[in-house]
Amino acid sequence: MRKVFTYIAFVALMMLCSCDAWLDVKPYDKISEDELLSSESGYMKLLNGIYIELNSDMLYGAALSVEMVEIMGGAYVIGTDNSVWGNYADLAAYKYGTDYWRARINETWNKAYALILNCNLLLENIDKTTVRFSGDNLKVIKGEALALRAMLHFDLLRLFGPVYAHNPEAPAIPYYKRYSVTPNEILTASQVAAEITRDLNEARILLANDPVRTSGTMASAPADGSSTFMYYRNLRMNYFAVTALLARSGLYFGDKESAFKYAREVIQAGDEGIFPFVDRNLVTGSPDDPDRIFSSEVIFALSHSQRNKLFKNYYDPSRIPNYVFRMDNDLMSNLVFGGGAMTGGNQDDYRYRVNWVATGANRYFYKYSDMVDSGNIKNTMIPMIRLGEMYLIAAESCSENIGAGVAYVNRLRANRGVGNLQSLTEDILRYEYIREMYGEGQMFYMYKRMFAPVLFSSLSSKNPVPSDAVFVLPLPSSETDN
Amino acid sequence: MRRILAILISLFSICTVWAQGAQTVLKGKVVDASDGYPLIGVSVIVSGTNHGVITDVDGLYELKVNGEQSEIVFSYIGYEDVVKLYTQKNAGSFSRIVMSANAEQLDDVVVTGVYERKKESFTGASATFKTDQLKAVGTSNVLQSLKTLDPSFKMMESSQFGSNPNVMPDIEIRGKTSVAGMKEEYGTDPNQPLFILDGFETTLETIMNLNMNRVASVTILKDAASTAIYGSKASNGVVVIETKAPARGRLQLSYKGDFGLSLADLSDYNLMNAREKLEFETLAGVYKDNTGDPFAQMRLDDLRNERLKEIERGVDTYWLSEPIRPGFTHKHNIYAEGGEDKIRYGIGLSIGNVGGVMKDSDRRTLEGNVDLIYRTGKFQFSNKLSLNWLDVTNPTVSFAEYAYANPYYRKYNADGKVDRYLYYPEDGVDDYPVANPLWNAHLNNWDKATGFGFTNNFIFEWFVTKELRLRAKFGLTKQDDDEQTRLSPLHTQFDDMGETEKGLYTNTQINELVYEGDVAVTFGKLIAKKHMVNAVGGFNFSNNHRQIYGYSATGFTDDQFDAPSFANGYPVGDSPDYSESLKRAASFYINGGYAYAERYLIDFNYRLDGASMFGTGNRFRNTWSVGTGWNIHKEPFMQNSDFFSLLKLRGSVGNPGNQNFSAYQAFSTYKFNGWMTNVFGTGVILNALGNADLAWQETTNYDVGADLTFWGERINMTLDYYWKYTDPLLAVISTPGSMGVTTVAMNAGAQKTRGWEAALRVSPVYRPSEGIIWNVTVNATSSKSAYANIGNSFAALNESGKSSLVGTTRYYDGGSPTAIWAVRSAGIDPATGKELFIKKDGTYSFTYDVNDEVVVGDTQPKVEGLIGTSLYFKGLSVGCFLRYRWGGQVFNSSLFQKVENIGTQEVYNNQDKRALYDRWSETNRDAYFKGISLVQRTEKSSRFVMDDNSLVGESFNIGYEFPDRIARRMRLGAMNVQLTMTDVFRATSVRVERGIDYPFARSVTMSLGITF
């Protein structure tokens, strides 16, 4: 009898021990976190998944590069015929409250935070992982994820936050630093700024040994067919991309000193050949096949396998009678690429010659049109941050007096095939931004930062007066209700 | 073997004779109480000595007894001891000794599926029903009958699906414990009770398919003391079903058949006739052109005149009769059983063919089962094997489409053919065509499913000693279902599509494999005649693996030839569906009971559950319960009175949990972002955010109750008061988008429920010995729930409810889950025809403000239950059960959507008659409803909240059990017939359309039972 009980007790004990393992069920039709993050390659896939998802139409695949935010930045002539232009007229009039735009803004918000959550899941797991990473990979993965998180928050802040220079203590957005099932509270713009800066600084330290600093962008596959993970550094949030983001955010937060410091560091890297200015032969030498995005200057780009959709869906003149996005003719010929010393505009500008192609009476924007050489990595790039912006940041932040920055602008212009400016004003700087960054989703943020009228047209009466109603997007209702 | 045994027995007997020296010889036979079958190997011992014998193969014994008086003890494992005093004079009474198995009489035993306990010494709240009781009130399925027998067991009436035999009902015991959102999100009903069939967990569908004639008993376990043994699955209550075990004896064949007829109950439909509909349309301005175009007005006039002409010709089509039919049901069960003490066997075959009241609505089942019981010495092996096959078809055009069709259209054209459209606008007219429901119904469309299942349950029992029993169980179920639908390319749904995209075929395959094992030790002993100790301890594990595959195909070009291979291809951008879930659970449990002199009872349960669905942080959970009881009728001071045969007070507390949740909600899962890869290869992103800290939903459950039987068993009462506190609730909550997900499963708030149940059975005539009993039963149940500590967690649900057209459920602290929220209405202002609202502060206003919402009713009735009577007179039995509901309200959506709120789209559908009458106008200022308008939106107000009191004739039956002599004359063992009518009438205080997609049915069934 006693034996029986002993035996039963023993079996029970055995079962209890094995229970936990037995109950640890892994789904087959989904990838469980434990399984995914049990190896270095799992982390790499997750990180890459975030990069890929940034190409979503709700983010930099359209809304935050060529479409929504660029319309808000006044880049395009928007017609009034609803059957052609749909809801775009509402957006150009900054009617953020319509059902359509509320839903669209909501989508972008949700998607951005969904990717922030992915970053946070990666970061939280990598901090406690026992997986052994080869080389410097752990630091690189962690650094990139941190920087991506900061970048997404920064763009959300620039959309939904207050006009920073006027009202840094106004409530802006929540900053999610870890995965949580309870909502984080909304922080003020300056608190968010501090978080962004902190994340970027930490990322920069983690990426200190980024091979981009020694070997450049390595924008081609390794010859031996080994892992591409540490190649194509310009398609990743590399050390200089983080530095450039610090420059961009520093300027936005009014910290000109750091903005200048970081911009200079990237410019220095450009000078060292890591991000060389575009070879003018590639631009002007073969007009059929120009490098329209000046790929060598791009510090960080997304890689979108169907990037020509950006052209086909928005800029292609063959879209007519459907809507086509293009710049106002007068704005282009009188101010942006004309207007002489007052604007610095010149039709010799490479940025005009290769990117703006005439069809009929209008010129259309070809930046995202594929190079003939199909399959070229350059044809997949959506620039997120580029060297030109660093020159402009440096020009603006080198001194309290904007005029002092003219040398930086001239250095850039020299590589754009146009002559020197005699002096620099805020107006001219804005035109330079338009010329350099058109179609990259940065103009709205620039106007917001400077609290300047958005240039839809050469007629100032057609351009909206700067106001919070123009520059501050309303938070999604899911945020305010819950 | 048997011979050796006989020799041994006789040897043994001889030895004892020698040893003792004879004085008196007691001779007799020991038989089983249930079937009179002899029991072999019963030990017959003179108490206080070790002198005794055991019975032989025929159950016979001879015992020599010394002295004048001695106590003789008959004992047999698994049976109650029989102790008889021998006094020299009563030797004759020893000729036939009847022994009952421990758990034989179901009346007195509570079967929990894990252990059995005498009802008298059980402290939980439970109800047990035997097959006769179940069959008397209904024949469709076990659950349908349970609903009529126990008011705490509720089958939710589905206004949408009516009496569709292929839609599984929602079932609740003692109300809901879970917040909405879970079923929608995960497809599992979180309020569904646990079903146990022959000791193994099973599904609702299995129980619904189970032929009632196979059932021996059903026990409903309600409170913590009775359910806690099932731990974290038990908070919704447990339904324990035992199928019949084969009886001993010569081979016996029995047949049971049910033959039923159901008819659709369309009395809740109150649709307009042709003339009324046209008048309504005219008043609503359908035939008035607003653009000022004279040609358009002319066309509309023509259209109206055309319709009017048709009406004058006598066209008044009653569309509702088209899709319905008398539903014939027949079910048969044949069971052959037999065997002797050692081996018993039963082989059964059941066929069921349920015809619904809509055409093409069938449910055919075929079930075969083999039961084997082998008993040798201290071991018993029993095995139940069943195979089932299911074939289901559903109508492809919903009933609603017929209800929408206007009565001024003809069904058939002049040639007697079905037209594609009832109305097709001329070219250039901006109007929609009206599809003919008969057209879509006459096409070669189908919606069908087949299933095949296999279940084998094996139980091994070792009766180690009289007190100690070891039981091991293993059950395996494999179920494969295949669902297919097909829509013909001629279906009007595809009218706007290209020729090669028409038609649709979908296929879904569901494969399920479940296994469950259990090892338990049971101990039961009466110590010193006063201390009854019972204990059960065991280990249980289960594994449930389910895979679903599916795909669809389009591009059929022909109506007739419907093989999937004729499809043109897959829908563009469609990928195959695949999902899989694996749920595992492992548990240890222990139950103990102690009774002192059968008077003071105490029970406890403890269970440790581990489940794969719960996060690593919360993988294991404890369930406990304590129950106490006091059998007052056993007290010495009550012994003198025979008045009470049962007077028990009991109380229990425990914390059973709920596990009806999705398999992986505690874990974060990832997926490939398959739409793009890059130079770095593939990427993965989050698919679903898990909540590793998700706590198990648990319900602290208090119950106090009393069981009374008195006045010579004529009055039987059970009273229960319970209090449930579910904390935390587990809910799917919508979150701020900044969390990165839009919904998350989390713990939020609590729910408190209080309620009582009472069941009374009075027998004004009680002469069981003559077979004459008249019973009157009344039972009632009532409960009230409220949310607590939910704060703002459900703000999003509240907001969407407020902005929706009909949503009247809100989630606030203190609010009832069943409350109806709406703005109070003072009615229609006679002067203006506008609705006058009452604001929160009591002032009146013509403007509707959703923030003035208050509770204007509660769908939970104050009290509901059944009143029944049954009469047994010799072989004849008559029963009648009425369901009553009182004190609840309902938001009358028929009035809200089919009288008011008829928009420019809905006006083309046929509507409730009331949409035409009692409408406000200059000449009818005292109307209850607003004036006819197609553009005015009516908001939810108390005007549409009505008292919902009802009385339903749920079951009427009459049966006759043929007396033995007649049965024998017919060369039958036994024979009975019964006629059952269900849902015969329905009297309600409110008229609401029910059975939107499928009508409700009334049915009558003739049942026949024959034993050969």
C-alpha cells in the first residue's frame, strides 16, 4: 500500500516538473516571440521588418514622404474638382477634421506607434537576452532600433506637437520607451524633445563602431555572398544617420549649437568620401539615366521594392486625367528655380534639370522615376535624410546671424551646378530647402519650425497665414477618449 | 476458470463446515438491486468473526451459523454493505439478499464526473435529471430539455437565427460572467458552461448531436462546492452527462424512435399587405420627384399606377410562405445490450434526421457506439467507443430577404417562371433593381457541411480495497469537418462583375484532435459508524489541437456544373487561410468530504491548474472551495418525526475560473511582412501583442441553500441564494493607438452578481405504490449584476455604443450589464410631431443629446421560471410546462427600425404594419410614432423600450407506458409512446420581430420506445 502511494507521489512529482515545459505551447501558424528571438537572426529579421514596414503607404511609402505631409507642405497644386482630387482639397485647406482625414491621420499615427512598439519589443528582449551575437551586432541592432524609435517619435512630434519655438511646454504626444499594456501619458513637447535626444545620443554611442565610419556605406552586396547585414549602411539607421537626426532635431528644438556640431560632423564625413557629392556625370552626363536622388549623398534611405509606385501613383504625367502632383508653375519659374539673387533660383540647377521634365505646358517631378538600370538599389531608395540638409542646417545654425551661413549654402550650390549667393536670408534658405528636399516630406516641418507661411503659390495671398490650425494636427480620438 | 472458482468455493465451504460444526445453515442468493442479476464472489461473514463464505457463480451461498443471534455482513466491492441480524426465526429472509451498487441510484447520487457523492451528504448546489424526465419535456436534445427543467440553465433565444437546427445556441448557467467583446474577438463564448460527457470534457456541438435516448442522466453543477473540482474551467457551471451503461442479462434489443413535425411560427411578423405598402410608399414620398423634372414625375406616376393596377388585379404576395416548409424530423436509436457479471456489452446505432422549417435546412446525424465493460476481481475495464457522422445543409437565401420583398410584386412571371428581378429600372433611370429572392433560391447554390468524428473513452478501475479505488481514464476524440458553400454565377450578387469573376466557392476544413487523461484515487470509509470520510485526488491533462484550412475560388461560368474544378481561379489577392490552435492544460486536484453521523457535512476542493493559454507569469492557478452542510432531519431531535425526510442547509464558497479564451492571447506573436523583402532578406513584425501578465478570470462564488422534502415526500423544495464576484474580468479593450495596438486583452474591473433560485414540487396526490402521482412544480430564478471598478476602460465601447444606431449597452461602474441605456422620451408632441426628450436634469427638450442617456430598462427579467404540472396515472403520464418572464424590458428594434428610421434605402423593403398606422400627422396628433419621413433619423429613446413579460407554452406532453401483460402479449419486453409539443403558444406584452434570418418553430413529436 505504502509503495503504491510512494509511486503515485513520485509520478505526480515527475509530472509537475514536466508540466511547465509541456504547457509551453508554441504556435505553428504564427511566430512566437520566444522562438523568434532565440537567435541573432531573429533580431535581425525583426529589425528588418521594421525597416520594411516604414515603407508602408501610411508612413514613408507615401503619407509622410510624397503625399499627405507634402501636400500640407504646399508642394503641389491641388485642384478643386472633387472627382479628380478627392479629399486632397480638404487637406490643402488644412481641414484635418473631415472623416476622411481623421481616419488617415489616425492610420498614420497608429502605424507609427505600432512600429515604435516593435522597436520596444526588440529593445526589451535584447536587453535581457542570452543570445550570443557575433561581433558588434548587438550594439548595432540595439542602436538602430533606438534611433528608429526616436525618429518615429520625432516625426510624430513634428506633426502633432505644438510649434516648438512658440510653445515648447504644450502637451504633444506620448513617448513610449517600453512595451506596456497600459497607455502612457501625453508629454509636453520639451519632454518629448529630451527623450528623443536621449535616445539618439544613446544610439550614437552604441553605433560608435559602425563600419560606415571606416568603410563607408558599402552599398553593394558582399562579393562572397555572405550576410548583407553589415552592408548597405545607407539603408540603415547608421552612425551618421543618427548624427544627422541629432542635427535635424537639435535645430527643431532650438539648440543651434548641437545642430551645428552634428551637422558639421556629417559634413566632415561627406568630405571624407563617405557621402560624396553626386558625380556630375551621373546627373548630366547621361540624361536618360540620371541619379535623380543623388544617391551617394543620401545618409539614410528606405529601400522600397516598388518605389516607382511613388512616381506612378502621384507624379507621372500619364496619369492625366487623374490627379498629378506638381509644383505651381509660377512658383517654380519665378521663385524656386528662377528669380535670380532674390531667391537663388536658377534653371541650370541640376535639381531642376534632372527632376523637372516638361510635358506640355507643365513640368513634372521625376525624382522617383526609375533609372533605366532596373534592379539597381538606387531605384528602391526613398531618402530619409541627406547630406544637403546638413549644409542647410549648418548654414542656419552656425551663428545667430543667418547671413553668416552663406558659405555652407554656397558649398552645396557649387555641387548643384549653380553659382554663389551673395547673401543668405531665411527666405532664400527656405527656397534652398524646397529645391533640395522637394518630394521628401520635410517642407511642412520646415515651415512649422520657422512659423512661416506655407508656399503653395507665388502669390502670397494664396498661401495660408501661419497658425496652430495649420501646423498642429489634432490627436486621434482614440488618444483623447481612452 | 469458472469451474476452478466453483471448486475453490466449495472447498472453502467444506472447510468452514468442518471447522465450525453446524447448527443452522443459512441459504440464499445475493442479487443486484438494479437488475436482479446474481452477484458472484460476495463475501458473507458473521460479524466479529472471520467465519464466512463467498457466493458462487449463481450468487448462491450457504453459511452455517452458531448461536441464537448474529450479525451477518454481506460485502462486495463497489456495493453498499448489507448488514442483517439473524435471530433464528428470520432465516427465511436470508433467501434473497439485494445489494445496491455504491452509486447506483441516480436519484440519490450527485455525479460530478470526477467523483460521485450521495446527494444527502453533498454540500454543493446541483440538480440531476434522468432520461425519463428529460424525454418527457422535449425530444430534440438534452440541452433543450434541461432548459425546461432547470431555470438556472438558460439557452439564449437568438432573434437572428431563430430555430435554425444548425446554429449552436449560447448557453449560460446562472448568468454571464464575462464582458462583451470576447466572442466577437475570439469566437469562443466566454460564458459557456463546461460540458462533461462520461467523465471527459466535450463540446457543445457534441452534446447537441447526442441522441437523447443514449443519455442516462444529466447533472448541472452550479456553485463553487460542486464545480471547483474542475478548477479554472468551472466558473460558468458544469453540465455532466452520463450515457447509459449496458445492463446485464440476456441479449436485449431496444428501439426508440422520435417522429416530429415542426412548423414555422410567423406570428411575430406583422408585415404590410400590398395595398398598405403602396400607401406607405406614397405617403413617404417615394413617388414624388424632388428634382422638379416633369418627365421624372411622370415616370413615378406611371410606376405607382402600374403597381396599383397590379394590386387591383389581386396581387398581394405573401413572400414569407416561400422559403418555409413543414420540417419533418425522425430519429431512431437501436441498442443491443447484454452480458453477465464479468463482461457486459452494448452496441448502439442512432440515426437522426432533423428537418428545419426552412427549405434546404437539414441536419442529419449517424452515430454508432460500442460500450464494453469487463470486470475481473478487483479490476474493471470499461470502454466507450463512438463514431459519428454529420451532414448539414443550410438555405442559401436568408429569411430576411423574403421578409424584405414587397407584396405588390408577383412571384412568377406570365410564363410561370421565376424572374431574376422583381423590378428592373428602365435605361437611364437612376434607380436600383430589386432582386427576386426566389431567383437566388432556385439557383444551384449550396451551403453544406459534413463531419466525421471518432471518440474513444477508456476507463480502468482498480478496487484496491473496499475503501480505496484507483481510476485511470484516457479519452481521445478526433473530429474532422468540411464546410463548403457555393454561389452560382447567376446569383444577383455578381451582377456587376466581369463574366470570369462570377460565382464563388469556399471550402473550410477543420481538423481537431483532443485527448485527455486522468488518474485518480478515491477513498471512502465510514469510521466508527459515525465518521464518513471521502477523498479524491488526481491528475488530469488535456491537449486540444485544432487546425483550420480554407480557400475560395471564383469564376464559374455555369449554374448547373458546380464542381470546384470548373472555377477560373482564385480571387485576386486572396491567400489560403490557415490557422491553428493548440491548447494544453494539466491539473492536480483533490477533494475531501467529511460527514459526522450524516449530520454535519464539510467538503473541500483544491485544484492546481496549468494552462498553455496563460502567460508564463501566470501559468498556474489555484482553485479552492469549501462547502458545509447540516442535515437537520438526521438530528436526534428530529428522529421522532417522520415529517421531514430531508431538511438540509448548505453553504459554499470558492473561486472557480474561466478558461474559455483564445489559445495564444498571453503571448506576443509575429508574422512575416510578406508584401516586401529587401537586400537584407525577409522581415518580421508583431502580429498580436500578448499580455504575459494576463490574470485568469476568476469568480468568487458564494452560495447558501436549503433542500427540503417533507410531508411524506409530497413537498420538495430547493432554495438557493448566490453571490458571485468576478474579479478581475478579462476583456478585450480598445486602446489609444499610441500603444501600438488598437485592442488588447487585459484585466479590467469586476462584476458582481446576486441572485436566487427556488424550485418547488408539490404532489397533491402521491401514491407511488399504485403508480399514481400528480406533481405541480414551480420554479423561479432572479439575478442582478453590476460592474465595479471598470473606470474608464470601456470608454471606447461606450462611445461607439452612443454613436451607433441601436447600441443600448453601456459599461459604467454600478451599471448592469443588461441595462438598456437611452434618453428618456415624453412622447411625440401633438402640436409639432417632434419627439420631446427628457434631459438628465428632468427638463424637457426637443433636442436630442446623447449625454442625457440614463438607464431606461433592463433586459434581465425580475423573475423568470417555469410552472409545470405532471400527472402519472398507472402507465399514463401527462405534463405541461409554461415558461414565464416578468419584469424585464426590451428595446423594441422592430419599432425602431421597421416603423421609424425607415430611410431611403429601407423604404423599398416591406415593413411592419405599424409603420403606416399610428403615425403623427395633422389629422392624427395623438400618435405614438412620428410622422412618416424618410430623412428624419429617430434616436434611441425610452419610447422604444417596452415591458417584456411573457408566457410561453414550452412543453406539453402525454405518454403511455404499456402494462407488462399487454407488452408481453405483443411479444415485447416493454413499450411506451409519447406525444410532445414544444413552444405551442407564446403570449407576450411586446411585439418584436423574431427570427430574422431564420424563423422560430413550433413542433410536435411522437416518440416510441420498444424493448424486445
